[in-house]
Amino acid sequence: MDFKIGEKIVCIHDSCISGWKNRRLKKNEIYTCNGSFIDEYGDNVILVKEFNHPWLSIRFRKIDYAFADKVILEIMEDAFV
């Protein structure tokens, strides 16, 4: 998946890597993409701004703004019923 610099992304996989607890991702937290590249193993990697550290892109997904807008609209409609 292609991520753009400055794009907000959501962590979907936060399993801990031994010795990396100080850089631990949190599932469902929103982070900022600070770059991306293909590493020497052919894996897609994202630089996460909040950690200034590379992570495999499979740990993230793009934010689905259309879904979020739909949920907000439903909540607002229910509040006025």
C-alpha cells in the first residue's frame, strides 16, 4: 500500500518486538507517515513521524474518512431524533 508523507495512518498490528518496548505502537492509534521505502528484503516500510523509526507497512492502514463521516452523520442524526 502506498502511503504519502504527512498522511495520517492507523496502527492495525501492535505486537511487541523484543527490546523495542520504548517504541511500542498502539493498535487503533493514529500516526503520521514521514516517508516510505522498500527495504533490503523487499518489504514495504513506513517511517513513522512520532517515533522517527521505520515500521513494516502491514502494521498500518489508511484512515477511511468516508466511513468516519458516515458514522458522525449517523450520530448527529440520532441526537436530533
